[in-house]
Amino acid sequence: MSAAPAEGRARLAALADRLAAAGIDEPRRELRLLQIEAGGAASLAGWPDSPHPCLEALTARRAAREPLSRIVGRREFWSRDFLLTPEVFDPRPDSETVVEAALAAMPSFRTVLDLGTGSGCLLAALLAERPEARGLGIDRSRGACRAARRNLAGLPAIVAAGDWARAVGGRFDLVVSNPPYIPGAEIAALMPEVRDHDPRLALDGGADGLDAYRAILADLPRLLSPAGAAVLELGFGQADAVAALAAAQGFRVRDIRPDLGGIPRAMVLGSRL
């Protein structure tokens, strides 16, 4: 083996050790993805003998617990790539449970409202599956609205800034939301990737984590068509509390779907009691 490949492998091993010391799982896999980000897929032709010159700087960012998705500026969700900006919540695979539950609950829908749309990932996934539908995404962050518009380009959707559904009129066949549901006092204990990089507006659900649910459910009676369905993402252990809030507004729980980890993640609400 020549000296250059040996030096490259030694450098790569040192970078992997740095990530491992920072608590990063699968450091070699993440380095490979960072290599692609630095030099494109073609740069893997010399992997692992020739790490990209920029790999050390990218590794330093990841070792500081900046999420890989933030470094590359995008996240895959429902087999689509979504732009990430600092104002946008980083979509999680668990949220695909909301899409699955919505499609099962409403095999056919013409209108969909996404409250707290963020990157627009839920709305984009639903509209991609139902090309005949049209959607409205609402978010309190104007920066998130700008990112969502880019992510929804080419789809029949409008994105607007607003305080949940206060300024929304009309009725929708389907209402979805992944609201902020972390109790405010618990945010400081979250993983650095979440605490330091997801916008607090997308995390903080108030003292008990339920403020957004209260706001959404208070308006749901005038927003949801009589034969429609609403699908809300749930935080850990929140199913009973959200079900009680829904019942107080006259809605029944049609289904609760677990995510891949078995945690109740998507609550389907149906016609009023």
C-alpha cells in the first residue's frame, strides 16, 4: 500500500474516533455521507483512501452535534427531499405515521389543511399521493413558510403565515398537524441535535406540552367537514390527554397508530360525537 492511501486511512480513522468520542453512532457511515456532501458521489471512488479536503471541517460540525441533515441542508421524507433552513423543524421518520394514518382514514379527499406546516413535508406527501387534492399550509414562522413554499413547488398548495387556524375559513376534508408538544421545562434536557438546532417555536408546547392541541382542537369544529378526519401527531405519553381534549370538543378517536418504535404517534379524529 502506498504512503498516500495509508495517510488517508489514518486520517479517516482519526475523524471516526472524533465522532465516536462525541457520542455519534455509526461514525464511519456518517463520514461516508459527509464525504458525498463534500465531493459528490464520485468522490467515493477513492474511498476510504482519499478523504475529501473539506471532510475535517464537516466532521467538526458533526462532532459539535449539529445534525447531519442540517449540515447537508436537506432531509428525506416519504421518498422526497426537503429543504431545511434554520427556521424549519427537521422532519422525523416517525412523522410518516401521520401520512399513513391520514391516507388510511381518508382514501379520497379533495382538500387538506396542514397546521404548523414547517417544511411542508406532511402536506407534500399527501398531495403527492392524491394529485386531485389541493392543500393549505399554515405556520407561525414566516421563515418556515418560505421554506415550505419551495418544498411544495409544483404541487397544488398555498402556504400562509398565521397563528394556527385563527384566520382560516372554510371546511376541509382532511386536517393534519405535527404541533409542538414538548413541555417547555423539558427542552433543556433534549439531545443537542434537537435542543440547539430545531426552532424552539416548533418544540415548545407550553407548560404541559398541550397548548397547540388546545388551539387546534378549539377551531376544529368549524374547520373539518362532517365526513372528514383530522390526524394529529402525538408526543410520548400524550394520547389520553389529547383524546380528552378532543372529546371536550365533541370528536371521537377513530384510530391511534404507533410508529416503528411502537409508540402511539398518530391520532385519527372523526365525526363529532
